[in-house]
Amino acid sequence: MIAEGVDVFRVKTPRALIGKTIEYASIQEECGCSVIGVSAHGSMTINPFIETILPVDGEIILIGSVESEEKFFHRYKSQE
């Protein structure tokens, strides 16, 4: 937790998001959290562009409220 009610969390790229750009994935609009990093193949991109493609064997780093984190996990982890 960064501040009261704000979390940074790291997750394996959900299957439903693999190969989509950050913009197309609409994570912020749908869940309320923002992608602040993408990690794949031993490198990390901080503050990625919206055109960044979410990697197959990577992770995404997100920031948001506790509620937005729960919404993200409910939406994407239930699809795994």
C-alpha cells in the first residue's frame, strides 16, 4: 500500500489481455486502476505508452484503490 487506500500490485498478464495494447485493454475504464509498468523477458518498462502490447509471459504492474484492485481480480482472474 502506497497511501491510505492506494495499492500497487503486480500480476501475471491475464490470458484475456495478452497481445492487447494498454489502450485497447481499457483496464482503467473498466476497473479503475492504471498500468504503471510492464515486465517481460528480464526487462521492465515503467510508465509504458498506451500503445504498449501486454506480453504473453510477462507481468503488469498496476496502481489503484483497494476497490479497483478487487474489481480487476474479479474480472480477469475469474477468466483464467
